[in-house]
Amino acid sequence: MTPSITYLSPTDIAERRSELLERAGLELDTLRQRGAEYRLSPEQAAVLKDLEDLVFLAGGSPDGACCLR
């Protein structure tokens, strides 16, 4: 099996972040808070995971401190 790699520019990351937040209908901090309280729908939980992955790709620390806040 050959792994696939996707390259994302900072612009791509910002656009994807906006799309995900629009889909969730919540701000990132709200998603994180509700996630910590186990109050997310399955789709919102998937969006939060994707957003956290984008934070990592953008060079953020594990606590999410970066330009994507």
C-alpha cells in the first residue's frame, strides 16, 4: 500500500479551517469546550479533530496556541 501525502499552504489551511467552522456552526473555542465536556455531535467531533490537525500542520503547539485560534 502506498501512502498518499497532501501538501497544504497556509492559505489552504486557512480556507479549510473556515469551511470546517462553517460546517460546525461554532467557533473553535466553543468546539473545544463542548468536546472537553463530551457534548459534541459525531459530526462536530469529526470537525474538531480535523481542526486540531490543521492547528498542528500550521505549527501550533499541542494546546492549540497558534495563528488558527
